Amino acid sequence: MKITLHNCIDYTGRCRDEVVLSDKTDFVAGDMAIADRAVFPTFCDVHVHLREPGFFYKETIASGTLAAARGGYTDVCSMPNLNPVPDSVKHLNEQLDIIRRDARVRVHPYGSLTVREEGQVLSDIEGLAPFVIAFSDDGRGVQDKGMMREAMCRVRETGRILAAHCEDNSLLFGGYIHAGQYAEKNRHAGICSESEWRQVERDLELAAETGCPYHVCHISTKETVSLIRDAKKSGVDVTCETGPHYLVLDDRFLQEDGRFKMNPPLRDRTDREALIEGVVDGTVDMIATDHAPHSAEEKSKGLKGSLMGVVGLETAFPVLYTELVKKGVIPMERLIDMMSIVPRRRFRLPDTEDFCVYDLNEPYVINPDDFLSKGRSSPFTGNTVYGRCELTVCDGNIVYRR
């Protein structure tokens, strides 16, 4: 592939900085010429569900990684709630075989913390460690404190990260959306914020005790932000992620539609404001999509009956650029840092020379019918955004071209 950049501003070739091309500049890749575009280092998502093996009707590694490439991602970390669950090297190899065959971008699998993610017996942590990016029982909180302490001790010895889905089952009470005004008004069973932050509080104490590198998945509450901020000040080795939907939406935006149902749920306006504050002051380290596709039927049963999970790989950058950067909440450099630099640094992924090219000028409407993912359930359907990916280059190869 021949790539030529003319009159480019501060383009190092290693894609460390945002580069905006002037209206007299051409970007040429093979037979493709682009003018007046932005060039970024490609993004890294540490929390995606590629659904294969086991649930290929929801997503495949081929379709999920193509969607990732369209969103400007060249590194994605795949969660372990699969069939079989990657709780042993034998089970992990089924996923690795598909990755080697079908992946369009780099896929870094998680190993599960416990066998079948049931929270009863720890997985083959030492055997899996050389082949996985981190360990998690994502989708389920580890309920037993002693089990989590032992898991942290063993993960610490491998040098990997323990990434936790924090959810105290004893506080759920059958809830499926946030326990706020919308739930009360519309007679929905609510999930209280304490179900998240109480387990975060427990795990931060264990992380301080054990010294395990600890990462909190998809944080959604103001209490969680505060706990993590204080833990960082006290020296705990902790990072966290939040998702685009938690930064842009809250439960005032809910509709009786499965595309607004995810776990954790959209919280209160004050929670969203606290998350944004955490992004601004550095408490929130990175943004991950929690891309979680389901079939159309599984998402067609409203807030109560639909499965939890929304897609996000193809909409993350445009939504965040439109709502946070263009509105002056954070600078572009901070967004790129959270989507590209920090995730790779924290999860010890190598530096790359990958890059993506974005048109930031022309608005368009998000339409799931255009998605390359099999999943179509997005809370941002119908939103007008800026930022359309034109080209993604991974390891010197074009993996997406509009």
C-alpha cells in the first residue's frame, strides 16, 4: 500500500498526535485521495463482546472486528462470557482459532476469573495468563469476598489486570433500569446505585490489601467516581472506564424501547455530571463501548423484557466528539488520550503506527441499518453527529475504507 501525506501538520508517522489536514492537502492511500480530514492514532476498546464462540447469531469475530475497523479501532479486548467460557487454555483455544481465521483487527481475549463465570471455583489463571489480556467475569460480579481476594492474589502474581464487573446481587431485587424517577413513574423495577458502588468499595479495599492491578468496568454512579478518586489519591493501583452512553445520556432520555436497556443502566443526571467531572479531572481513565450485540428479537421486548446490552463500536467517536469536544467539555487531545493512548498503556499493548482518517465537517444521522455489526440496538439512533470514519489502517493494511 502506498501512502503519501503532503504538507501535513506535525505528522510524526507514529500517530501520536491529532493531525488536521488543510483544504489544500491530499491524503493518498492506493487509489484513494482525501482532503480536509483529521488523522488520529487508532482507538483501543478494552471492553467488547464479540459473541463467538457460542453466540454467532448475535455477532461474529468477523462482523464485530469489521465494525471496530469502521469505528477507527484496531485493538479490541473481547470479554469472556462465551460458550465455552475461556476458563482454561483448551476452551480459550476455540476462540483463538476463530480470531486467527476471521479477525480484521487485533483481538485480545480476556480469560474468565472463575470456571464458567459461576463465581465458585477459580479458573486456570496461571495457565491462561500468557494468552490473555486480563481476567474478568464480566456480566457478573464476584459475590464472595474471599473468592475475590484469592483471585486478586493469583492474578497479581501473573502480572495481569483484574477487570471487574461490580454488581452486588443482593441489592438487585429484580431491577432492570435505574431506580430513579422514570422507573417510579412508569412502574419499572429499579436497580439502585448501591449495587454498583458497594462492590467497588469492597474491591478497592482488596486491591489495596493485595496490590493487584485493578480495573473497574463501565462505571455509572457518582459514588463510584468518588471512591475511585479517593483510592487513586491513596495509591491504589486502580483504573476505570465508562461508556459513551453514560457520558451523554441519563434516565431522563429513557424510552419504552430495548435500545435503552444496558447493564449498568442509564443513571441520574447527577451521576452523568459526576462522570463528566471524572473525565475532566482524570479520575475516569478511558472510554470503552461495552459493545454488546443481541438479535433483533432479543431487543424487541421493551425495557422489561429485552436483554441488556447495546452496540457502540461504530458510534463511539462521533457521539463523543459531537457531545464533548464540539461543545467544549473536553479538548480533542483528551478524547484521543482516553480512546487510544491510555487503554493501550494500561493494558500493556504495544505502540502501533496504525491510524484512522475522519471527516469532522459533515453532519449525518446515526442509522443502525448502516451498521456493519450484526447488532442494531443503539441508544443513539436518530442522533445527528459529526465525525465519519473514512479510512482505518492496521499494520500497514487498509482494514476499512468508506
